[in-house]
Amino acid sequence: MSTVLHTHTAPPAGVGQFNANGRKRRPVSEAGMRGRWWRFALILAVTAVVLVPIGAVVVLAVLPASASSTTGLTLENFSGVFEKTLASTWLANSLVVTLATVVVSVAVAAPAGYVLSRGKSKAVSGYSLLLFVMQSLPIITSVVPLFILFANLGLVDNLLGITIVYVASTMSVATWMMAAYFDSIPVSLEEASWIDGCSVFGSFLKVVLRNSLPGVLSTAIFAFLLAWNDYLVAIVFLRSNEIFTLPVGVQSFFQQNATDWGSVMALAVVMMVPPIFVFAALNKYFSVGGIGGSLAGR
Amino acid sequence: MTTVNSGLARARRGVAPGGSGRPSPSRTSLNRASKLHGQTSRTYFWLILPSVLLLVLINGYPLIYAGVQATHDGSLIDAGNFVGVDNFTSVLGSEAFWKAVQFTIVFTIVGVFGSWAVGLGLALLLRTRIPAGGLFKVLLLLPWVVPIVVSSTAWNWLVASPDSPTNKVFTALGLETPLFLADPTLAAITVCLFKVWVSFPFMMMMSAGALTSVDNTVYEAASMDGASRWQQFTGITLPLTARSTYISWILMTIFCVNDFPTIYLLTGGGPVDATTSLVVYAYRKVFQDFQTGPGVAVAFLMTITLVIVSTLLYRQIRKSSVE
């Protein structure tokens, strides 16, 4: 700690001056600028390499097929893929399943997260441990028994069936995310509403949840990505072409037309646009950092 | 006086447990407080109930049923006969199982530390002031946001198709084209690299979150004392973010051990089972070989290991947060 104290007693000249607020003013030296451009070049290079596969998808999707007479960039791969496959059905299925998962998992995780955040009892911390254990289990263990159970209930090859599994598999992380956000809301807000005669549930709805939009959005994005991207559950539970969600549809199309890269990649673009769009729009709300604190905090 | 008065006033209206109001010792307010306390527990019960039901029905029940299946010789349609621990002994005695264990370990170690190293490095870079830093932050998250089905297709095209750029580069250099997904060792390396590519954004987000809590002045102080960049990294950055790093390792270990699509979509577990992890092994046993018993037995062994390990790790996390 002594090193910290040094800064306040003797800032060496040239390293940095402190203004009245004690905040450091950044000296923009030539060396500093050069360092900045080096880092910029480095991160530009890394980003470019990292994005090669994603760029390849987009480029291949808009290049005309070799058999086609079109030159230049084209959208014919997209129209072709929607004509010869059930892409529009798969897209609709994926949207329905994903939106249902998002709504239900927030609706279930928010109250549970609230109890985890405010409850102090042994039972609550026991439940937190249970969530952690459940999260760590391979989904394949429950998939086989669920398949048999769902077969009896008529939920195999059924969008409702996979939605239920998705909601269950978002539960742990979604609850932690909600709890982490509720932790940041002062209890005094609820106390004030209790004094005003509000019930515990009422204050949860009207005071806590109302002020938790970023937490809710963060959880929603997580649930969205999980449901939209899942492959394992979908491949096990969905059997017929018209019930497929996009991951299974894209994969089956890819296996049958592995050389028709234009069509495959057009379908891939259709599949990656919604998550990228959601993430780009709501990125500032999304934070996984809270999970750590939420895990350790109780 | 005013504080006492307002405290009493709040107590009279019945302040909830955990509130800062000081309840007066009068009977009525005590009754009200305990009534509200009862209401609190009751509300908590109803609030958490849907989550508990879901956990028990969709996660808990299948676990127990998996235990039943692991000790039977049935199939997906037929329950079969009780065979005791036969499935477990046959699985534990098979070479393929241990090969899968081996690959799972390699895959997990590379996946966790590879993605952590890349993620932390980028988080440190993005912490400094860089032109268009915000844009890079979003772009670098894309591998994690893009569905695995899409990215595995892209990787397939990049490394395994005849007209892929990697092939062209190798041919142009006059070299023989490496069989990235057909040679066992190369396929294993490619799958591990793919996992790092998919996972580093998550580690980057975790690291960035931890780094924001480190005060900049600590670094300034250290650099004035003549600490080198490396000394600052090992002496300040790592210790101050240790807890979050530890948690991110644990989460990533779980993600890697349980990962299915990253491996299955790129290689299907091949060539000659070189990239078959335990989950892929279990999946193929159940859904391709239709040996439900042994397949579930593998999943069950993983489950037991993970329950024990995760319970211990959870304790460890909590202990580290108390310190």
C-alpha cells in the first residue's frame, strides 16, 4: 500500500500531474501516441483474423454460384434457399421457440433471483448450490430420460417440448444474472414502499422489477442466445422437416448440399443475423461479469 | 430526537425485517413485524416456486431416471432388464471410453487456458485508449454470438473444402495441403483452436469486468516505483483479479467438459474417434449405436464427477469471497 501513498506525496515530473480533483491528466507524449497506434494496429490485426470465418460466410453468401450466369454480387442464393428449402418455416419455428424461451425464463428467473438476492436463510443458499450443481451437469444426461418422458406426453417433435427444455437449461445462469442485478438495487427502496403499505410481492413488482430493465434485458439476451443457438436439444427432439428450428435445418441442408456453398452460407447468414442484431442493439446492457459476483456473494 | 421519533413512527407502521427502522418494544408493532416477516417468507416461497418446480421436473427427475437407465439394458423405447453395474464395467473396460476421457481433458485444458489467455490479453489491450475501441469490443464478441452451426460451417469451408483459401495458400507455397479434419492429430488441434475461437469473447467479457474494478492509480504508482509492465501484470493485475479469474476458469471448465456442438458439428467426433469427447461418446452410444444403457452410464459417470467437483469448487468460491 505504501506505493499508493507515494503518488500523493511526490509525483515525479513528467509522469503525470494531478489536478485539483486528484484525477490524473494524461500526458499525450509522442511515445504515448506511438504506443497507442501500435496497440491499434495489433488489435486491428487480431480482429481481422478473428472475423475471417464470419466474413467468409457473408462473402460466399453474396457470390453467385458457379453455374449461374450472374456476375458481381447477388441475392439469388437467398431467394434460392427460401424457394427450395423450408427456410421460412425453420426461421418462424426458431423465432417462436426463442421468444417463448426468453419470456418464460425471465418470468421464472426474475422472482427466483429476487429471493436469492434478498433471502438470507439456509434454504436459499442451499438452492443456490443446487443451481450451481445443475448448471455443471451435462445436458446429455437429462436429454435421454426426457426424450422418453416427452415421447409419452407427445412432446417429441414438438416446439413446446424443446421450449420447456430451453427454459430449464437457462434457469441457473438467468437466476444468477437477475440476482446480481437485484443486488445492486438498495433495499431501502423496498422498505420505503413497505412503509407505504405495499406488500412484499407488490414492492418486488412495482419497485424492484421496474428499476431492473438492464438486468432483465441482460437475462433476456442470454436466454435468446441459448435458445437460438442450441443444437443438441433440437437434434434429439425434433424429427420432421417442418418442425425443425434453424440450427437443425441449416445443418441438414449443409449435409445434403456440402458443395453448394452459396446456398449453405445464405442460410447461415439468415441464421446469424438475428443474434447479431439483438446483440448490437442491446450490447450495452449485457454483462456476464455479474455472474461471478452472484456466485460468490451467497 | 427526530431520528428516534421517525424510527418509532416507522416501527409503528411495521417495518419489514432487515429494515433500518428500530421497532419499539410495544406489543402491537412486534405483532405487525412478525406478521410482515411471515408474509415475506410466504411471498419468497411463491416467488421461487416456479423455478424449483422446473428444476425438479426437468432437471431433477431425469437425473434419477438416468440412474435407472444406466443399470438397465434397455433402448429408447424399451426399459429392458436390470443388469446392475454391467453397463459401468463394460464402459470402464473399453478403450474408446478412456480415449474419450483423454481427449476431454486435453480439449478442456486448451479451451480454458487458451481462451483465457486470448481473452485477458484482448481485455488488457481494450482497456487502454485506442481509436474505435468500442467498435472492436463489439466485433470481438461476434465469435461467441454467432451460432455454432454457422461458425462450424465456416470453419469447415476454411480448412476442409477443396476450394478453401487455406488450401490455395498451401498449394501456392508448393506444400502439400494438410488434412485439417482428416488427420487425427491435426483434427484434434483444429477442434481445440475452434473452441478457443468460440470461447475467448466470454473470457474477454469476464476479464474486462474484473479489470474495471482495479484502480488505475495502482498502476501509476507501480510504474513510478520502476515496476516493469510484466511485473505490473504479475504483481497487480493477476492478484487483484484472481477471484474473478478463478470463477471464469471454473465456468469455462464446465462449458468445455459439457460441450457438444463445437466438436460434433466440426468433426462428428472423428477421424477414428480422435476428437470424441465424453459427451460426443455418450451421444453416439445412445443415438447412433442405440446402446442406451452404456451411453447413459457414461453421462452418469460424468454427472457424478461433476456434482462432486462442482460442490467442492462452489465451497471454494464462497470461501475465497469471504477472505
